[in-house]
Amino acid sequence: MVVSPRTRTTPYCSVHGQLFVAPLQAWLPVPRPHVYAWGDPLALTEGACPTCEALALRSLKAQFPALYPDTAVPSR
């Protein structure tokens, strides 16, 4: 059995153009052309940035209020 070396991947949110920088433990706004200039684009994996996570949580709270009884969803 051949074991391939571990490939290090970098999370990138293509929706909001944010790249997770592991040494800083932070999401930074980086346009896609700049990401490709830094290295192999195949090392990127689609990731959910904090903006995506907040949007998903807000949507879940609005769709399933019974699951989140202690939080109020602001109406628009």
C-alpha cells in the first residue's frame, strides 16, 4: 500500500473572497487572482468564512425558531 504525503490545504471562501491564514488564525480578504499568484490553486478547499457562518446561523434561526427558543431573530 502506497501512502501519499499529506497535502496541506488552505480554506478559501469564494463567496466572500476570504482566505484563512493558519499562522494568524484569521480570515483575510484576498481576491482570487492574488490567491493564484501565491501558489497552487489546487491546494485550496472551499471553506465557510465567519460571514458565511453568521448568515447560515441566522437563516437556521429564522427557519427553525423552535430549535432556538432563547434567541430572537430580528425582522427585516
